[in-house]
Amino acid sequence: MATGTTIDVLYFAQVAEHMGVRRETQPLDAPVRAGDWLDALAARCPALGPSARLKLAINQEHAARTAMIRPGDEVAVFEPVTGG
């Protein structure tokens, strides 16, 4: 569970498979731009591919790469979904 110095991260579908976990807690001492955080995640796990293709939600709200992730937030990471 997230505290004032961590974030809860949820991974879905292929992202979870690449990360090897569905949920983890990460340290976060100060707000960070979502795009920068996604870039760091992709650097940590190159199998995710370019971070620009990943989508995220912060506290269950879809968020742009310019959004801020703050300590205590819940962040969900997933791939784009297409329907048919």
C-alpha cells in the first residue's frame, strides 16, 4: 500500500508479463512527470518497448505524459487497447 513516500503500481496484460509482477510499491519522494516515470520504467524493462506507446492512469483516471505522479498515488500501466 502506498504511503507518503511511495506509489502503488499496477501492471496489466503484457506489461505485467514483462515486469513479472502485477503490483508493486515503488519509492517516490517527490512528484515526477508521468512521461519521465514511464521512460525510467521502460529503461528498467526494455521488453516493454518504447515508453511512448504505454498508457497510464493515476488514481484510476487516464493521464497524459505531462501529468504529475505524486507520492501516495496509485499508478496503473497498460498497453493501448483496440476493439473490433
